[in-house]
Amino acid sequence: MTLAVTIVIAAILALALILRIAISHSLQAPDGSRAGQIQPVDVEAFRNLINPAEDDFLRSRLSSHQFRVVRRARLRAAASYVRVAGRNSAVLIRIGEAALAGGDPRTAEAARQLVGDAILLRRNAALALVRIYVALAWPHSGSATEHLVETYERLNGSAMRLGRMQNPGVAVRL
Amino acid sequence: MLQAHSFLWHYLWLAPHILQLVLAFLLCRRGLHRLFPVFLAYAVVEAIEEFTLYGMDVSPSVSGETFWRTFCVGLVVEGLIKFALIGELALHLLRPWPAVARMGNRLITSSGVVLVLLATLAAAYAPIDNPDNAIISRAHVLQQTLYIVLSGLVLFLFVFAAYFKLSWNNLDFGIALGLGILSCEHLAAWAITASGALPDQRHLLDFVNLATYHICVLIWFYYLLIPQQAVTKSAVALPEHNLEMWNRELERLLQL
């Protein structure tokens, strides 16, 4: 009987989650309101936080206990950057998908590239967060976010390309 | 009204499957059978299976043992087609995005393996509630096992798509939603039945199962008949201030 009760509760929870996702899918906010949800990420500061050379330097200068404390603080800061990058990628996926419906094939291609890069960033952000949490438990472990910055840079490029096509009047300085 | 062989019982057993055949016809007429071959096969096979079972149930010459054996065979076939249907939905969802397709395929395979193990464990601990007719109990446990895996896989698809903000095609979404509601409700109902609880109220669970199936077929109809959701045609501009900010960040990166 305990088994049946457990399965019934699991089934109800699964159904509730499916319906919640389905309802939010049907009630998506208009895409125009999404653009403002993008939050800035200071890539340079982020790069500094995850730089293995910085970690090596700190490791050589600090005691083991001090290093663990500092590394954990740096990892927590990196995690907040990764979460913001992940949220930005979700917004960009929606913006890119909206642009995919446009008639211009070049814009649609740029939008497809943006969505592909944003999905890749969201995947890498999820994996990076897992690695960061593991590193929080073992601060002496290796780098936690190897490919994230490169993916974020590529996403910046895709977003700018799409932005240039949609707003040719906006000066883009590269 | 809520008794076996009442008018409502006959209606709920037959009507959804007649509707499923109409659905299959409409799929073919609209040329969607090329895009959804497994769903088409599911609609047809499920209807044939249920008409056969209905005929056997109302025919006095068919023994209970024969009915339940046919039921189990039908369940295995139906289960295989439903797994293939989930594969079809996953393919449609992941194919446009190679960035997550490989990871998605790996995760769905791993989830399937874990769910099969959990379902096997649950089956091993399920009681044989009817020792005189063990085949009936086994059929109930088989249903429970099937729906543990199915509901888990459908839930995985929904969570994966929601996390990566992957957009569903209208009909894919409708099929997945119907399959999700169906699997979760059937899982709860068959878990109660397989546990041997409520022996005098099982016909009520049958009604809940039949009514849920009817609702799911109507959901599939709705998503087949409504036109593809119009995605906004006006391209959404990326906010200028963000582009400026991103450019600044990129400039700084280039200077490193």
C-alpha cells in the first residue's frame, strides 16, 4: 500500500508539473517585453574570477585554510555570473525564435545562429553550475567553468549580428 | 450510470477510439502522416486493440483468461508504440538544435534506463492481489510498470524543453500534453488497482481512466485542428542599450 501511495503522489506531482509547464507555454509574455530582461555581465570580471592562473597565484600565497575561504567566495561570485548568463541566454532564445518567423532569410539565419548559441550557453551554464557546486565542496579541485566565456562571447557576436540586421541604424562598434 | 456495461461505459470505451480513427484520417488528409508516422500508427493500433477488447468483453463466448491474455499482448504492443511516439516527439523537439540534441538524446536514454529499473523494482514489490486469477494481477502490474516509464519520459521531455526554452510545434505539444495527462492519471489509477486497494470500487477507476482518455483524444483534436500558433512577425529588436553595453564588453575583451 505504501508503494501505491508513493506512486500516486509521484503521479500527481508529475501531472502538476506538466500542466504548469504547459500553461506557462501557452501564456508566454509578448516577446517585446523580454528584451529589457537582459542583465549585463561584466565579462572581464568574470574571466578574472575563473582564471586558473589567479587560483594558482592565490594558492601559492595563502595558507590552505585561507585559500579555501577565498576560493569559495570566488566560486560563489562566479556562480552568480553564470546564473545571469544562463538567464540572458533564455531571453535570447525567445528573441531569436521570434526573429526566426521574419521573412528575411538573412535575418532568419542570424536568428537561428543566435538561438543555437544561446542554447549552447544555457547548456554550458547548467554544467558550469554543477561544477561550481562540486568545487564549492572541494575548493582544491580544478577549473569549474572552462568553456563558458567562449560561448558567451560567441553569443554576444550572434546577438550583435541579429541586432545589426534588425536595427541597421544602430552604430555597432567592433 | 457509473456501472460496468452502462450506456456511459459503452460510450467512453468506444467513442474515443472512433474519434482516434477520425484523427488518423485527418492526419493523412492534411499530409501530416509523413511528419507523425508513429502517432498515426498509435491512433490506428490503439483503436483496433480497444475494439477487439470491447468485442471480447461483451461476447459471452470469450473466457476471462482469454480476455486478459489478449489484454496483456495488446498492452505490450501499445507500450512499444508509445515509446516510439516519445522518440518521435523528442526527435521533432531536438532536431533543429544540434547544440543540445546529443545531450538530450543521452539524457533521455539515461532517464529511460533509470525509469525501467525503478518500474522493475516497483513491480517486484507489487502484491498479487488476486491469487485465483494471477493473470489479472500481472496485467495490472504490467500497466503500472508501463506508465511509470512513460510518465517519467514525458515529464523529462517537458522539463528539458522548458529549461532550454525549446519551442514545440503545435501538434507535437498537443500530443505530448495528452500523453502526459494520460500517463500520469493512468499511473495513479493502475498503481491503486495493482496494490489491491478499493476492490469494490474498481469500476470507478475504470471510468476515470476511460474519461481521461476521452479528454486526451479531444486535446489531440484541438491541437490538430487549430492553426499553427502565429509567432509574432514583427522582428523583436534587441535593446540598443544592451547592444552598446555588449559592444563595450567586447571591445574590452579585444583589448586584452
